Amino acid sequence: MSQGNAGQSLSLPDRPSSSRGRLLVLLLIAIAVILAIWGIVERVAHRHHLAMDAEDWARPRVTLISPQAGPAKREFDLPANLAAWYQAPIYAQVSGYVKMWYTDYGAHVKKGDLLAEINTPSLDALYQASKANYNVVLARYKLAVITANRWAALRGTQAVSRQDVDVQAANAAAQKAQLEQAEHEVDRYEALENFKKIVAPFDGVVTSRMVNVGDYVSAGGGDLSARGSVSELFTVADMHALRVFVSVPQDYAAVISNKLAAKLTVPQYPDREYTAHYLTTAQAFNAATRTVTTELTVANPDASLWPDSYATAHFTAPGDPNVLIVPLNSLIFRAQGTQLAKVVDNRVHLIDVTVGINYGLTIQILKGLKAEDQIVANPPADLLEGDEVKVVSVTRGYNDALMAPKKNRPASHDATPEDSSPAPEMGAKQ
């Protein structure tokens, strides 16, 4: 009994340890269940969040802008070509060798100034021969006149017949005709002799010299080069004023009138501005370019502008504030025509519009758009009617080119600068 009791007393301490083990197992099971439930809830929440994100990102992000009133003034730049007021290429009218040239590139000449001389031995010989022939014919004419007068004095006598008198009179008339022919021949060669001296046709500047001493020049039109082609001897240009030729597109043709003026800038003088005034227009469009040639004039008292220069013509014309304008990149071009994407209650509605004048960054909308409409600034290519979109704030820097004020143009040296006004701003819905 004592031994048994002793064995029982030795096993009693194991019961608390077994209880702790069961509690630990239960605790682990509870933690596992909690973790499982938390994981399931987390996955469900994450899936729901992903579904919401996917649904949200499935809607295109768009920025909305409002159409603006058109500008009160239209300003546009067009390329221009400058030409001399008068410009004459000078060719040779006689064949011979260049004796000497007297003016070089850039020489300022007056009308009649000697530019070059040509040696023409064959022409000189022909001229002398024509004068000798004239003297011979003149002697024959004088003799014919004396003879005709003598026969006419004998007309009333029986010494000569009336027929002989008429023959001598006709011979004198023929000799007179030959004399006139010889005289014209002398005049012709004398005129050619005058062409031996190349002179300036008007006051101006020698812009080219294509001849040297000893060159053979042809009466066909100038200096015969090694290839046998003909070129001018000199070119003289009158640059007291220049002609400005601008090809005006058909969109801007309505602004052409006798009140049209332009500010010219040239690359070599970027800080100077010249005023050009309207002269004339072709009143017909070029079928290939749909432009009309318009001619203006610009004074050139200091000769700072040179012929055949490139220039930029800055035009200012009245605009139409009653017509709405939108950025070019807001237009949609599809088979249905030109459209804009209007947003109402986060839904896209495509509207057909009629466009007008293209201002470069903006364009007129003549029909289909209202001032209170909100349109997509830069619609994606796959945007369709009824699509749900998400409106976001305007991107920083978007339309900076439209919203920033224009820089002042270079100051004009012959007129006061125009007032500069900022370009029309395109409103954006935040």
C-alpha cells in the first residue's frame, strides 16, 4: 500500500503539464483559424479593391476645356521674297572681244555710265564699207538728178522723145531709193557701233559681272562660256526700294486690300523691322499651291535690304470674336467627318462640327459647338460615343503655347512697334 501510494503521488505533477499542452494546442488552433479568416477577408477585400481599380482604370482619363472666343485680330507670318525695284541683265548686242571692263561687283552707277567696251574689227570694217557704199550711191544719185533735169529741159523740143525723159526721171527716183537704203545701212551699223560700249540702263548697283578682258562675246546675247552657253555680261539693280512677293494662302485672301501692310524681318538683321505696303495682287490662285501672289513695297534708303533675300512677313488683320475656337489637337478626324468629344455626366458624346480658319495652334468652329460645352482636350484614338470617362485635372504645362503671352517683336526702325497682346487662352476645367 505504501508503495502504491508512493507511485500515485509521483504521477500527480503530470496533470498540470498536460493541461498546459492542451491549452497551447487550442491556442495554436485559434490563431490558425484567425489567420485563415483574416487571409480570406484580406483576399476578398484585395480582390474587391482590384476590381474597383480595374473598373476605374478602364475609364479613359480626359482633360476638359472650354471653347474660347476668336481673336479680335488675326496675326500670321508668311515667307516673302525680296526683289529689286528694277533689275536688268545686260547682254552684248555685237560680237567681238572685251577690250576692258570698268565696274565690278557692288559698284554704284548712274544711268549711261560706261561698264565695259568691246573690240569689233569685223563690225568696224562693215561700218566703213557701208559709208563707202553710201558715197558711191550718193554720187550716182546726183548724176541721175542732173541727167533727169537736162532731159526734162529738152522735153518740148524734137531732140528727145517724151519716153526718154520719163526714163531718166524714173532712173533718178530709183537712185534716190538706193541712196535711202544705203543711208539706213549706215545708220544700222552706226547703231551697232554704239553697242560696243556697255552702259548702265538706270541708276543702281552692279550685282554681277560675268565678263573678263579678252572674252569673246556674241551678238546672240552675251558671254560665250566654255560650253557655248550664253550669259549676261552685267546685272544692274535699282535698290532704292524693293518689291516684296508673298504667296498668300486662300484662307487669308480675304484680308488682301490696298490697306494691307506687313512688318518684315530678315535673318541678317533679327532686331530690325521694316514696314511694307500693299502694291498689287494677282487676283488669281495658283492651282498647285492654292496661293495668290501678292506684291508689296518696302523703302530701302540705307540699302540694308538686298535683292533676292528671304524675309518673313508679319501680317495683322481683323478677326471675328463671335466665332468659337478650340485647339487643333482636340479635333477627331474619322470617316464620319470632323468631330469633337463633348462630355456630359462623365459620358462621351461625339458632335459633328464645321471648321473654319486655321490659326496654327487653334481653329475656328463654325457649327456644332456651344460656348458652354466642355470638350476633351486631347481625345484618345479609341474614344467612342457613350464611353464612360474620368475627368482629371489639367496637366501642368498643357497649352502653355496658347496661354503664354506673345513676345514683343523687334523694334521697327521706321515705325513705332505695334501693341502686343497675349494669345487667346483655352480654358481648362479643374
